Amino acid sequence: SNKVMVLRPDITISLMKSLIPRWEDDLNLKLFYHSTVYKNKKNGDGIIQCRQFGCEYLGEPSIDADREVVNLAFNIFRKFTDEIGSGNYIDGFVESLNIDSDTEREFKKLLYRKNKPELESFANSLDIKPEQKELMLNILSIRGTLKEVTEKANKYFTNNRMKKGIEQLNTISTLISKEDLDKYTLFDLSMVSKLDYYDGIMLKGYFKNLYKEILSGGRYDGLTESFGRRVPAIGFTIYFDALMEAINR
């Protein structure tokens, strides 16, 4: 349709494509990168170049890797607003709905945009159980402190994978309390990422009154399987242009 396609919209995927086919057993690897990605302009007229830098921690499956990466991200953005979610919660809910891939993408797009009116219309159009519809209609409200999030989540439909997502937030919250980061942290079980490959802890960082993600990341073990084998992996990206805009403000 005469549209320009972007060849590198994400650095993590490029790294996995290069590293995973050559991965060795028991390897433990920490990477730092600074590079450029390309994205389509919102109006579809051309491509913009964006600088990113970040880190990836590969080969360590334990919660220690999650703690180390979250701690690093939060100490870089100690006075920004940091949000934490879990890919397991949303993916566990999607599995229970038994919907096709196109419907799943539409659902996650509405979550990403926090579009409550369209999400309500979407929920009412689906043939799902009443308890599932109730959660879908209220899922954007499951955010706040860990206590608030846990209390809200327990009122609605849940399954084992969704419970695992809540448990992950509880584990990470211990680190946040220890580092005195509670006042900068918001938990959000409706969180999804634009590229949708996180399957564990998810991170986002924002600056007050700047409605752009400055930091995003999380655990993405499942993504590595696309390149030949499953390798534990977690990391985050900092959007340099958004960061500079925040600093200038």
C-alpha cells in the first residue's frame, strides 16, 4: 500500500536475534547498549529516528536478576514516577478468555491506550463469562499502592497465572520498600507494552506532566524462544529524546 516499513523498531529484538543462536549453557551475561531505532510518524508520513540506551541481563532465572534490574532502573529515576506491572496477569486473563489473536491484539491495544469507553464497548461485544466481563470492565482501575492493587484484584476473576503475576509484584515490593521508593511507585495490573513481549515483571518510568514513557522494560524469557532456545532475560530501555525533554523542563 505504498507505506514505508521500519526495519529496526526495537533494539532488544535485534540483540536476541544475534545472541540466542550462539548461546552457551550456563552463560551469564550483562549488556549495555546505546543505539538508534526507527519509528513511523503518527500521521504515517515518514519515519523518525529515536535514540535509546539500556541494559539486558541474560541467563539468570532467579528473582535476584529482577531485583538487580529494577533497583538499577529505580535508582536512575529515583524522583520520576515508576510503574510496575506483570505480563503474567494480563496473559493469564487472556488465556482464560479463549479469544483469537486478532481479538487479543485489540484488547491489549485498548489497555495500552487506557481507553476506558472503547474497552467497555469491546467487553460488551464479547461472548465471555460474567465474572470475566466484570474484570474487563474494571481492569483499568486495578492500580495504586500494592495493598490497593491486591485488594482490588482479589475482588475479581483470577486464575493461577494471574495469581503468579500478583505474587511477582509482592516480591518486587520488598525491594522498593527497602530502598524507600514507595512514594515514587505505582503498581498497575492493567499494564501492557507496545511490542507485547514481556511475560513477567514490567517497568515503565514517567516524568511529572510529560506523558511519554522515558523508561520501559521487564522480563521477556518467552521472546528468546523465538530465536531458538529459552534463555532467562530481563532488561530496560531509556528513551533518550524523552529524557532530554524531561530534563529541559
